[in-house]
Amino acid sequence: MDMKKLMKQMQQAQAAAAKIQEDLAAKSVEGTASGLVTVTMNGHGKVTALKIKPEAVDPGDVEALEDLLLVALQDASAKADALQQDATRGLGIPGF
């Protein structure tokens, strides 16, 4: 195996991975729960915004708000995961 060729391929793979990381950081997804709670995440799955409509807040039923938050977070997280999978598909790099 040609070491120069292998090193060049590794550098190309590193450059491609860095570009993907940049692109993911610039993208955002929203997860929602009944339209009452919205969570925004970047492509890395980092929460960047959270919106709660006033009608979602009932001091007598905090558990309902907790459930809405959980659903919205899970929805946004699934969408961020899908972005990551789409971005790394076809790289042929184990672990990506």
C-alpha cells in the first residue's frame, strides 16, 4: 500500500469531516409538542432555543409541562440525529 496515497486519503477524510462538523453547527432543527413547546437544536444536538406558550403553563399540573418539554426535546434530538446521519452517509469512515 502506498503510504503517500494513504496519507492523502486520510487528509481528505479529515477535511471532509471538518466541513461536515461546520455544516452541522450552522443547521438547526425544531422539535415540538402539541405546538405548545418548541425546542430548537443545532445539527450537533445542542439546544439553542426553547419556547413555551403561556397556555402550556398550569401551576396545578407541572407534570404536563414536563411531559411536553420531554416530547419536544426528543423530537428535536431525533431530527438532529437524522441531520448527522445524512451528513456523514457515504463517507465510508467507521464511526461516522
